[in-house]
Amino acid sequence: MSSQQHNITTALRQFAVYIANLFFLTSDAWAPVVSDVELNEKTAEQYNLILVGSPLENSWVEKYHRKVPLQYMDNTLTLGTFGIS
């Protein structure tokens, strides 16, 4: 793993932990953070998932990103026809 890839992985993991902590503080429910390689189909089918990263960093995002009308291009996040810059 290159130094840049390591930095991206570390930042994404920190972001995932931040989201999980916010979820716990606001809903009093536990949201475990697992890497894409630790997650299997059986577990994924049982829970709602928050996927973090791009198709390059997360194999689950790679698997589902074409099925969800959410795109990020040119500093704009688009859901269907609604975009946020």
C-alpha cells in the first residue's frame, strides 16, 4: 500500500468512526465500523449499511454505485437530478 493510499484509508476510517459516534450520540444505537474486506454477504443482508469511500477504496461501493443514483463529479454531489456544489 502506498503512502497516499494509506492516508486515504486512514481518513476514511476516521470519517466512518465519526459517523458511527454521531449515530450513537443522536440515536442511542450502536453502529459498528468494519472494513469492506471484513463484511460478508450474509451480514450485509441483515443490516442497513453506510458505505464510505469511492469504488476505488471500497469493494461494496464498487458493487453498488451504479445501482444508486448518487454521483460525485467535479466537486458536485448529485442525487438523481438534484445537485449540491
